Amino acid sequence: MEVTTAALAAMAVDVLTAAHQHATRALGADDRLAVIGMGKLGGAELNYASDVDLLLNLKREATGQKKETAAPLAEVIEAAET
């Protein structure tokens, strides 16, 4: 069972890493996006019935363009859901 839960967590991390890379391409050079796995993902204990709890933290340089801030975060969430 430990091998399965660790493998599911590793797969989720791979998906989230790809989504993070995709989203950060839309950000500015000084912007930072952190995706933090919580719960069973953070503990590498995912099972087939687990949901993936995430904490997203975006540090964006002040540009006054709030609409652009939401788009990269939405892309991370959408990519993680599929």
C-alpha cells in the first residue's frame, strides 16, 4: 500500500509541476508562484479516493493588472483538475 500511495503522490507532483511551469511562463520575470501540497499529497499518502489539497501563493510585482494575476492561477487549477 505504501508503494501505491507514494506513486500516486509522485504522479500528482509531476502533473502539478507541469501545470506550474505552464502557468509561470505567463508571469513576469519578477513574479513568483508557489504551489504547496497539503494533506495527503504533502505527506505522499494519496490513495485513489483522495482529493488534492493545494495552497497557491502568488507574489506579483505591482503592475495594477489584477486580471492578469488570476489567469495563471486559473491555469494551474484547471490543469490539476484534468
